[in-house]
Amino acid sequence: MQINRTVDYGVRVMIHLAGMPVGTRSICPDLAAAADVPPSFMSKILRRLVNARLINSGRGIGGGFELARPASQITLLDVVQAIEGPICLNICLQSATMCNRSSWCAAHLVWADAQRKLEQVLGAAVLDKLATQSQTMRSSLHGR
Amino acid sequence: MQINRTVDYGVRVMIHLAGMPVGTRSICPDLAAAADVPPSFMSKILRRLVNARLINSGRGIGGGFELARPASQITLLDVVQAIEGPICLNICLQSATMCNRSSWCAAHLVWADAQRKLEQVLGAAVLDKLATQSQTMRSSLHGR
């Protein structure tokens, strides 16, 4: 029940992009360094984020990656789903036919509730606030 | 971010045991059948539940498995932890030293919050209630 590394890295990249001045772009190696992401992961992550239309990619001079919409309109739930698809805490939640016990299994209801809570937390975590929060915490650490 | 099959199966077994009359035991093949668990998984699951002192195992005539304490004192969180160890939604939550960004990373706080909510839901799901709920839902389905 642990998120995979790709999701963790994708979230870091998106928070970094959300903290950049609007209209600026960042290239792949700079993103990898800023988000502490192994370069071998970066192209896969960026491709998924582009495919999910969370980021845009521009070529040539001034090219690189930027958020496709305002950071206030992107949540961690969007990022997680872009990278690993819809959250599915247990296989019985995938569809009504995945488990023939789900119509009477009380555990099914608990898994569904747990997934709903997880989605609520991630859906309430908006990128612009996370970027500001990270920058504030980092400044406060450096200012000590 | 999906629970593994062993956890799902372990939860089913524990709810089944919780629904049995107090003082009765069930043997491995019967548990596997009742919980729809492939027999190849059962011994591994039962061993972990015994090691975590959630169930007792008795040998000989009248032997088999039973809950080690009242079903009202066992939660799904206990069962999940018995089978796969402490919940750790992201590697940064494992210990303060696992990620050098955790002192200032806003995502770290979101993962911690999501994990707390997950633990709350599982910790509030008590086996005796789940067993009763499953039996009620199943009877109501069969009574249609």
C-alpha cells in the first residue's frame, strides 16, 4: 500500500513547476536536479504528465516544460492519477464484477471508505499552495 | 497504491473467524474455502496472523484456528499491519532520515495526512461489526 517512486517523483516535479514564475519553462535536466529525481526516470514521468495535459512541452530556444493550467487548478490527485491511473486501493474497487463477494462483503465498504478519504486528502492538496508552503518552509530552514 | 492480495485474503479470513461462534475453531482448508482464498496462500497468511498474535492455532482433534482475542478488540488496521507491517504510504514516512527533503517538502505533509486518514478508517473498522454486517448483507441477498 505504498505509492511507487514514479508518483513521488512526479509530485515533486509538479510542485517545483508550480513554484516557478508564470510563463517560464524548465528543461528536463534542471527539473531532475530541482526535484531530486534520477534522470533515468524523468522522461517517463514528463511524458505521462504531458499525456495527461498537466504540463506543456516547448521545443527550441526558451523551450522546456511548464504547467498546462494555473497551479491553483491542479491537485495532487490529478498528478497521482496522471502517473498511475485512477486510485484503486483494492482490486474489488476496480469494478462491480472484479470480486463476487463485493455485494455483501463488509471489508469492501471499508476499502471504499478508505479510498474516498485518500482521494479527499489528495484532491484538497492544490499545487500553488504546496509550492508556496515548500518555499516558505525551505526559506525558514535556511534562515535559521 | 494498492493493497496486496495477501492483505485482502487475510482480512477475509479474519472476518470469517470473527463470525464463527466463540470457542469454535476452523481448519486451514475450510478457512480457504470460506474466504475464497487460494490454498497456496493460506499457510503464509495464517502464519503471519499467528505470529502477530491475532489468531491461535490448536493441533489434534478439535484443532484449527480461532481469534486470539475478542473480535471487538481487533481492527482491520491490526490485520493489515500483521500481514504487511506498518502502513507506509510513501518512503518519506518511514523515518525522518529516509528523504532529505522531508523537513521542507509540502508533499511530505500531504502523504502523512493521507496515511493518518487511512489508518483512522482501518482502525475504526472492528472485526465483530464487520462480521455481523457481512452476515446481514449476505442473508438479505439470499432472502431476496
